[in-house]
Amino acid sequence: MKRVEGPVEYGILERSHIDEIRSGFYYDDILQSIVHFLKYHQAPGLAKKMAELAAPELMKHPGWARADALIPIPLHKAKARERGYNQAEEIARHLSEITSISFWPDALIRRTNTVSQTKMKNAQERVDNMKNVFDVRRSVLGRRLILVDDVITTGATANACAQALKQAGAQSVNVFSVARPIFD
């Protein structure tokens, strides 16, 4: 597993509600297998280990270390029931324990059970699939927030979450993922 150094340079940030994106590792074949197992085999112990390995990238940035809360990218309740848990929530919970940043698993809900982003043909379809999907369920006014996910690819899901949080008054919304693709 190769560590990512520095912020992720996504074209999406130019038209995004996300302030900055950082990831712990590049999404290589090894991490792809680990993340797949994490998502579909209820492996909270693995989520803890991934959080432990990725946390140093989050903590080495002072502004991030002073965030008000970690918020997992939510699954729709039907998908969470099907999987048995939300892997992003488990990662965020463990990151909270490691970093002492508050953990707000109830801040966002996914009100629409969308088609999986992996089924979308391109980035625009992913963006369209995420329109009006998330609701904010607690006060975020003036807060500095970090969304947490296992993998970020196009950023469409995270951007839709960030949009909802910013519309509810969040001061900043950064995104932290365990992994991100390698871009040439």
C-alpha cells in the first residue's frame, strides 16, 4: 500500500462544495481487495486497522486536526441493513477515537436509495445520481467538518454531502478517505 502525500488534486474541486480532499493511501489492487472485504463482510476490526493506518495523514494537517466533527458518508437504511453496517461509519468512529475529533454519525442521512455509484458510466452520471439525496439532521452552523469514506473516486457522493452541509451553514467541509485512485 502506497501512502498519498498532500491533498488530492481533483478537477471537481473547481466546482465543488468540498474545501479539500485528503486520502491515506492510493487505491491499488491490494487496497481494492481490502476495501471490498470491508464493505461486504462486516469487518469492523479491519475498519479499525484502516483508520489506524490512515490517521497520520489526517493528523499532520493542523487545520484538519482542529475540526469540530467527523461525519461518515451515510448509507441508505436499506443498504445498511443489507450490509449489516456502514464501513465509513466504522472508519470514522475509529478515527474519532484516535484523533479525539468528535464523531457525528447522525449528522447526515441518505434519504434516497440510489443506484450504486460503481454502476454509473461516467462522472456526470455519478453527479446526477447524487442530486438531492442527503439531509442534514443536526446543527452544523459555523462548524468545520470532515466527511469520512473508505474510497473517493469522482467525489460526486462527497460533494453532494458537502453541499447539504454547506447549505445548512457549515463553515468548511473537507473530505478524508482511506484510499483514492492513482491518477496519471
